[in-house]
Amino acid sequence: MVKIAPSILSADFAALGDDIERVEGGGADQLHVDVMDGRFVPNLTIGPVVVAAIHKRTRLPLDVHLMIVEPERFIAEFVAAGADMVTVHAEACPHLSRTLAQIRELGAKAGVALNPSTPPDALRYVLDDLDLVLVMSVNPGFGGQAFIPGAHRKIRELKALLGDRPVEVSVDGGVKAGLAKSLVQDGATTLVAGSAIFGAADPAAAVRALRDAAR
Ligand code: DX5
Ligand code: ZN
């Protein structure tokens, strides 16, 4: 069954614990945490102290998406703060193989995110070093952007490249209930959604609606 990962970027940061409780009640599988540095992407968000605070408040696995330059400088801090999965951008890692090994050595699952312009082939020589791939279906930096349709083909190409390896394929950006079914058919195993969940009047119902739409 597809996993649903609410992105807290669109939550109410002044009432984050309450928003997390809502999506947990709706059956979310993990929480997606967007970390931005104002360098790799033109926006600033949160750091390890907020991840640690979230970790205390929820039993859901934390899927930490690092949209930062030189992510290797902060991986240990995010794992210590409670990150279960750490995803770095291929475009930000000249030594991707080493960075993925670093994440696994710290005991977390290792993920790579691909910007819309980055081909799946960027992963060809690290396929066995990965636990998840995050296919960006928007240019990262902001919630609430429109889904870029090229992600469908990219997910299919990525699945072919992965073969039977047990790697999660997550899709992030502009995901709405109307896209859920086709994305799962393409091969997505996790749907990340921010505005579609926290922008809804009832975030718990929005989690269920996404899951139902994916069936
Ligand atoms: C974008 C982030 C996404 C974002 C998704 O840079 O990586 O996780 O929060 O938000 P929506 O679902 O609103 O596009
Ligand atoms: Zn994200």
C-alpha cells in the first residue's frame, strides 16, 4: 500500500504539534520535513532543533529532506535529532557515494532527491547505496507549486533503472488526490503532500482522501 507523507512545510508552525497530531490521526505513514538553507534553494526553513522537538511529539518516522548545500556537514546532527530517513540532493553532492555511506553508517535510511531537470541516470552507480529516491515534481523551495508532468515519465524510468531493488520511490511537489492513482501506477511508493493536506480544512480527512484516491 502506498505511504502518505505529509510535508509540514504547509503546517501552522505556531501550532505544529497540533497539526502533526491531526495527520497522525488520519493515518499518515511518516512526516516529511523540509530543510532549506537559502543557498541551495531560495527559502529558509528549519534546522535540527525543530526536528528534535517534532521527534518528541510523534511516533511517526521522520523523513528529512535536506535542500542545503554541503549536506554532509549536518547529517549527523539531523540523525541525532531523530531523523529516520535523510535525503540529500544529487545536485548538492559531488561525492554522492560517500554521502550516502555516511547516512547509512549513522543508522538512518539514505535518500537522494532529484530536481526536475536531473535524470534518473545520476543514480546509476549508487543504486545499491540507496534506500529511497525522492522525485521532485516541482523546483524545490516552496510549497503550493504546480506539479510538473514530466515527473510521471521520470518515475517510470527510475523504476526500470532500480529493477527489483527494495528502494522507496517518493514523489514530492504539487501532489493532489487527482494525481495519486497515476503516480502509484507509474511506480511511486510514497506520496509527499504539503498544501493538499495542511491547506485542507480537515488534514486528517485529506490524508485519507489521498490514500483512497491512490487505490
Ligand atoms: C518543496 C518541498 C515539498 C513541499 C511540497 O520544495 O520539498 O516537500 O512542501 O508541498 P506541496 O505538496 O504543497 O507542493
Ligand atoms: Zn520536500
